[in-house]
Amino acid sequence: MPDNNPSVNWEPVLDEALDIFQRFLRVDTSNPPGRERLACDFLGAILKAEGIPYTLYDAGDDRVSLRAMLQGDGSKRPFMLLNHTDVVPVQREYWDEEPFSGLIKDGHVWGRGALDMKGLGVAQLMTFLLAKRLSLPLARDLVFFAQADEEAGSEFGMRFIEREHPETLDAEFVINEGGSGTTELFGVQRPVYSVAVAEKGPLWLRLVAEGRPGHGSMPHDDNALDRLVRAMYRIQTWERPLSVPPVLTEYFGRLSRAGMYKGDPTVEALKEAAAEDPRIRAMLMDTISATTVASGIKHNVIPARAEATLDIRLLPGVKPDEFQAELVRVIDDDKVRIEPVHVRWSETNSFDTELFRCIEDIVHDFVEEAVVVPGMTVGFTDSSELRNRGMISYGFSGGLNEPSLGQGVHGHNERVSVESFHLNCQMVYELTRRMCT
């Protein structure tokens, strides 16, 4: 009978994983333009050397995703290790080190994608390779799926796959980005692992106002920029209520019982905290950020057109069309047009599942004193599409990082400690082994 818990000699495995991680960070997949084919060439060469077949899904212009599968006995539905290979662009002049170097300095691996999300991608890859090398007796098909274009809305990645190759997305459980481990929360030094079972939905809108151009010395009432400014003022002064979704009631409740958060998980109790902490505020309300504005051609010319973009993030359960209708009411100007740019929403996964319980067990095995909570991602991930297809898709990373490192995600000097990366590799493997054998 095959051994469903073969021992792993972790020292050489972690050395190999670190080498792959460093080399993967040197593959520049900044999006735009993406060029994820480069990442697929890199990953494909590793899989080919292991004798593992894979399939490429080409959405055009080098926007390529990669899928590989190890076949199980079919007694359970598949388990998917999901990651994306693109990264956000960098401003090199603000980095202390070359952002595509994979440099190890002061015990940290530096590079764009170290946290978002090539580190977790390599942890998943090593898990996949170990499952093959150790001939794990899989009860489920084990899928490794490296997707393109997540950072720009997934039109050339997950949404392309869902439209053109939906049969590749079958899984009972999915592990993706969105969850994290932190050494400190709310000023309390204690490890906390947040497992993302939900996420806010992006509603990216463009506001367009059009009016009558003219000479700047002759003001009139049909100035497009004036209309846009009034609309933006009404939006920014629009008071929206706080709300505590059920998942966050559990989140704050668990943290309160662990002594990490002082107070009850109610709207009334959280109002004061939300007023002082933008992280809490983002978790409890539909947020609106003005991100760009454009108008005018010359200092003394009244513009004929003005436009602005809004990055809106909606709580789970808030429908984008209903929110947009309310925004029209708030603006109260039929000459200001609203154009959707990117819209996404998703259901919330239950945290009463075999997968969540397995994550709790594994976290406590590796970090005994840790608190494990179901959480919500304020950003968006490819999990949204899978949740809406009825899958359990959790954001989970086994790494444990200091809160300050989170500033590197989409920021400058992105890096992760070698120790955290190693822990991530071990936890993801052990989670996958227990769920699949």
C-alpha cells in the first residue's frame, strides 16, 4: 500500500524552492504589458524536467496561462493550486534594490512579486513537484494553474479561461492568494492567520461630463469641468453606512476572544475604530477612491469635456447595478454620464468546511500560538469567479510576515523573509497532502 505521509527531506527541497523563487522573480511580467508567456516558459521548463505534461492557454499577445494536473483516483473532486504570474509595474527610482533581481539581502528575498504573488506560486509549484516525486496516493486530481492578467482585471486570464475553457476550472477546493499571516495585529504581538473566504467587488467607473466650450473670460452655466467638480463633491460628501457582514462578525469575534481586538463585533462598537483605522473602515463599508481626472486643453479655454475615474469596492452582497443607480441619485445631474470600466462581485464562501478546519489544524501544528480567523480581502482576486461557480476558493498563505512588509505589495521595496517563504512552502505542501490523500 502506498504511503500517504512519506517523509520529506526539507533542507534540499527548501534550497531548491528558494533558487526557483529567485529566478522566477527575475522574469519581468509587469502588467501592462504582462508577457506572461515568459513565466509559462519558465514554469513549463521545470515541469517538463519532472516529466509532468502541461497545457498552455493563449489569449493572444503573449498573454498565456499554464495548467498541469496530477491524476487522482477520482474518489473526491479536484483540488486546485491557483496563482497568477503577472505583477504590477515598478518605479525603479524609489527602490533600494533592483526590483527584478531576486536578491537575498538581510534575510529577505527582494523583488516585484515576492509577496504578490510569485512566492506563493512557487510554494504551490514545489507542492505539486513533491506530490509527483513522492508518488502521493491522490484521492483527488491535483491541479496547478498559473494564470495571466490578474493584476489588470483578468480579461486575458481567468475571464478568458472561463469563457473559452470552462472545463479546466472544475474543483471542489481552491487555494489562492488573499490570505496572510502576520506577526502583529491591532498592536498586539501574536501571530494571526487570516483565511480569505470573501472579497470586496471592484466597481471601476468613469464619470464623463460634457458641456459648451468657450473663452475663459466669459463663464457660463454649461462648463463641463464645473459639472464634474460638483459631481465629485457630492460623491465625496456622501455618507454611507457601516455594515458588518457575517464573516467579519466571526473575524472580530475570534480576535476579541483571543484578546487581539478590544470590543464587540457590532456596528456601534466598530464605528470609533473605523474612524481611526482606514483598514477597518475599508472592511466595513463600500469605499470610493477618486483616482484620475482629466480636462481642458488650455488655461483660458472652458473645456467641452471632463472626466474622472472612481475605484469603488463593494462589500459582499452589494450588487453593482444597485450601487450605481444610487450613485446616479447622489450626483443628480443627467449631464454627467457614468461608464462602467471593470465590474466584479462574488459570493462568500462558508468557513464551516473541511478545508478551513484542515487549515486551522496545520497552522496550529506549525505556529501553535497563532489565531486563525476567516477574513475578507478588500482587494479582488481570481477567486471571485470561482466562488460564483460554486467552488470553495480560499485565500491562504502559510508565510508569516511583519505588518510593515505589507507596504511593499503594489509599493516599493517588495520583499519577503526567507524564513517566511520556507514556512509557506511547508504549510502549503502539508495542507495539500492532507486534503488530497
